[in-house]
Amino acid sequence: MSDLNFSDVSSDAKASEEVEAVEAVDSQNVETDEADLNEVSVEPTDDALEAEAEVVEAEAVEEAAVAVEEEPVVEEADPYLKFREELRGLDGKWYVVHSYAGYERRVKQNIETRKAALAGGDDILQIEVPMEESIEIKNGQRKLVSKVRIPGYVLVRMELNEDSWTLVRHTPAVTGFVGNSQHPTPLRPAEAFEMLKPLFTPEETEEVKNSKAAGNGPGGKAKSRSIPVNIDFKIGESILIKDGSFAGLPGTISEIKPESGKVTVLVSLFERETPVELAFDQVGPLN
């Protein structure tokens, strides 16, 4: 009876030891697997690398934008600032009057004459015909020409009322006001400035004055207002050289340089075309 009991206890103890051994082995295997997992490095995919590169690029662009915003903006002085202020401070408003083409200056003179003798004349404050200068070169001769900037139009600054309207509207060679002829619309400040700007010569800024005084500018002089050049030559046109070493020879214009007042002419020398740079007044028509 007692032998059987000892045998059962021994069997249970042995089974328990086997279970513990199995659990120990399983635990060791689990720890080994976790260690292996920790040691394995996960390589990033192509998508992950692209996403990371995009983030870096976006951050760089944002930093550059912030840097640009932080840079101080240096504004250039407006050479027409004084003229703009003068326009804003003038009495009355600017109106545009239609006239016959070529009669603009005569219309101005007629209005000035009528305002001295007719009712409403005191409300006519200023009459202007914007002009522009250009250099015309014809037959090799340079000539400064003054032309009406906007043919067929005259600008009148006035206090609009029945008398002033009648005075202007019935001036000889005037065909009416721009817009509603009975109730004309005045120019906006920006429109008046653009049309009247040629009448004003910008003043030198302090920087230009200082540069001129120090002789640091080109020749110690301020930059003069540029005048457009109109010429009657064309590229490919045959011309005759009138002056210089090649006087009397025909040539063909290959390049025109209005800013320097010169042309490049291809001249036949020793059966070869040779480019020669000449002034506008050194060439003329072939015939």
C-alpha cells in the first residue's frame, strides 16, 4: 500500500520537473527570438526615402522663403513723386476733349482766347496738348521733331458747370468730350498722370546729385532723358556711303543701332563682304 503511494509521488515529481524544463526551454527560445529581432536592422523602402527627401526639401524651401521675407526691401525713389503730389493738389479735374486731327494746338489757343471773354472762363484752369520729342533721320540727316503725343485729343483742367462746358464744347475744331458728351467723366488720377507725364522733367535724386558732384557718374553728369530715334532705313536696304574712308561705295545695311546712332553696312571689298560701322549721317539712299 505504502509502495504504491511512493511510486505515485515519484511519478508526479518527475512530471513536474519535465514541465518546468519545457517552460525553461520555451522561455529561453522567446528571449532569443526577441534578441534576434532587436539585432535585425529594418531597411527603409524607396517610398520612405522619397517621402523623407520631400520633407527635407520642403523644410529647405520654407527656410529660404523666410530668409527672403526677412531681407529688407530697398525701395527706389520715385522721380515723379513731386509731380504726382502737384497733380493731386490742383483744383478742378482733368477732362479729355476731341478735336480734329492736326488742330490740337489751335484748339488750345482758341479755348485760351475764349476763356478771357466768355462766361465760364474763370472755371477753365489749364489746357494742355501733351507733346513728345523724337529724332528723325532722313536722307542721313538728323532732326529733332516735336509731335503731338495723342493726336486728336486735348486735355482741359476745369470746374465743370454749364458755362464752362458750353465754352469748351462750342470752341472751333472741338467735336466733343470723351465719354458722355453731355456729362463727361473726368480722368482718374493715374490716367491724368500717364497722359501728362511727358510735360514733367524728373528732378535728380539726392544720390544722383551726390554722384554728379563727386564726379563718380558717367562723365560726372546726370543721365539725360532719352529721346527715341526714328529712322527711314531698313535691314537689307541698299545704301550709298556718303562720308568717310568708304565714301562713294554702295553697301547693304545688316544692323541698325538706334541707341548709338550707327548702322552696320556690308561693303564689297576684294570680292568679299566686309562689315563697316557708320553713323546715320554717313549713309544715304542709293538712288
